[in-house]
Amino acid sequence: MRFDYDQLPGTVVFGRGAAQAELAAQFDALGLQNVMLVAGGSTLAEARRLTSEVDDRIGSVFTNVLPHVPTAVAEEARAQALATGADGLLSVGGGSTTGTAKIVALTSHLPIIAIPTTYAGSEMTPVWGLTTDARKETGIDRAVLPRTVIYDSTLTRTLPLDLAIASGFNALAHCVEAFWGPGENPVTSLHAGAGIRALAEGMRGVHGGAPTDDDYDQLLYGAYLAGSSFAVAGSGLHHKICHALGGAFNLPHAQTHAVMLPHVLAFNAGSIGADADAIAAALGAPKAAEGLWSLGRELDSPDNLEALGLKASQLDEAIAIVSAKLPIANPRPVTPDDIAAILTAAFSPAAGR
Ligand code: NAD
């Protein structure tokens, strides 16, 4: 056995109620006295409640959180952090909120405490994203990796069911792609397999109509394993497709992952050897791609790009945008014809498949 594992640093605190109970101690650990809170939309009120005991150390609140971090938002957030002399950042929200804090940290090197409220997993990665003129740029910089992440599943209970399932599929995509990403190793695969198990169990429980505390814990635990394995393994064909589509056509992030993942896994499954068996076993299915497809139907997950807003007249452009990213490192070589076949299959409603 021979592998490199570039393990990422950071503190993870996991527990129901931990977000409020642990916040002061985590501020102390990093010596934070003047924190810029980043929280927008549906998580702002919750963030204010969580920070009530450290209110004297919240110097300002940035609320203009928008998907995919537009450049104007990044500039506004950076200016606010500078003007208020912030010594740290606290993000409370989904991937868009974490991404806003990251873009401030990229230039300021301020430490981030992240409290995620979806399963996007950005809090575990050193990846930042910025969107300018409908093109999303991403990069890797350890300055944006949160120093502390507090996982508290009570904060995820308010996610609407369809968003919880789509976000769960976003996390599943991290796990599946961690099996073939460029930095893949036995440890990331171990975490990714455990992540798939936890996510599938949690999603089934949440979808079942009477979710338990444990279902929410499993989903969030799976999202943590997904983010941490993906952070080390790195992105491959699936994420390259989703980022290109999201940036160019403003498709919803988590739902795009949910639609694309079974197609990309079906394309790769025959080329990843025993990893396909590991994915299938984690899904509790005889075959990886079929198991993922069945899970999506069982959970009423979106199954076509058209339903997400991509128009038939945009399909050729989508194929061209993704094909322009070739060559993409992938266990099975990818040609422009393959991209066309994958996107065409993902475009149409899949009734009867
Ligand atoms: P999001 O953060 O945009 O949230 C989606 C919606 O859910 C928003 O309206 C938000 O207000 C709401 N919401 C969030 N938490 C909620 C809760 N607990 N209850 C009710 N509503 C809630 O979406 P997302 O899917 O979490 O993140 C997507 C973004 O994250 C994309 O820009 C994506 O590129 C980025 N991302 C980055 C990485 C990375 O490693 N850098 C990884 C994954 C995702």
C-alpha cells in the first residue's frame, strides 16, 4: 500500500445544541473580540439567537448573501470587514453563506468559524468561489478553510424537505466523487463510504414523514464526512459539469448535483473497479449506479435538467461549455461526444427509465 494523504487542519464540534452552547468557548479559543457575523435570508434570525450570549463580540452583521458569491457582494463584504476592524468571521448558513465568509478570508486571512445549516459541505474545504459576469471562478487556498466548524443538526430541521433531499444529494456527490478525485486515497474512500451510508439513512428517515433527531444527525454527519473526504480527494468530472452549468445558467446548486450524479456515476461505474462495489454496498444496493438512481426516485429527487430551468435551446451551449473544460482527469477518458450523451440523458424527463 502506498498513498499520500494531505490531511487538512481544523476543529470540528458535533452535537445537538452545540452551536449556541459552544460558541463562546470557540471564540475564546481563537481569541476573537470583534467578529463579523455572515448570515442572510432564512438563517439570519437563527444566527442572531445563537449569538445572543456573545453579542458583545459581534462587531457587525453582513446579510447580503447571494448564491455563488457575485463579485459585488464579495467587495461589499470585504469592505465591511475592513471598516469594522473585524478580527474573525462567523458564518451561519448554507454554502452561499460559508462562501461569502471564505471570500473575505481569502484576502484578509481572518479566521472563520462556520456553522453550516445545509449539507453543502463547503465548511470542510479550502475551495472558494466567485462569480463574475455569469462565469464562476473557483480556487483553492488554505486561508479560506474554516478554523472551527460547529455541526448542530437542530439547525437543519427548518430545511424544506425538497431542499434537504437535494442538499443531501449534493453531499452524496462529494462522497461518490471522492472515490475517483485526483487526491483519492484509502482514508478518503473510507470516509466517503461511511458518508454515503449515513446520508442514505438520514435522507430516508427525513423523507419518511416522522424524522427523528438521529435522522438529522446522520444526515449532518454524512455531510461532514462528505465535505472532508471531497476536500482532500478533489473534484472530478461530476463537479466540473455542475459548476459549469450552475455558473452559466444559474441552475440551483444542490438540485443540479442531484440530477447529474446518477448519470456521471453510470458513466464511470465500469471503470472504477472495486470502488463501484463499495459505493453499491454503502447504498445497500446490488449495483452502484442503479442503487443511486433508485434512491433518487425513492426520495422524489429531481431527475432532469429541464425541470431545473435549463431550456432545450440551451442544451448545445451547455455541452459546448462543459466540453471546453476537457481534458478532465477521470477514471474513464471523456470525449465531447460523451459530454453530449451525458447532458442529453440528464436533460429530459426520465419517466419510465
Ligand atoms: P444556499 O446556501 O444558497 O442555501 C439555499 C437556500 O436554503 C437559501 O435560500 C438559504 O437561505 C436556505 N437555507 C439554508 N439553510 C437553511 C435552513 N436550515 N432552513 C431553511 N432554509 C435554509 O445553498 P447550498 O446548497 O447550501 O450552497 C450552495 C453554494 O455553496 C453554491 O454556491 C456552491 O458552489 C457552494 N459550495 C461550495 C463548496 C466549496 O467547497 N467551496 C462546496 C459545496 C457548495
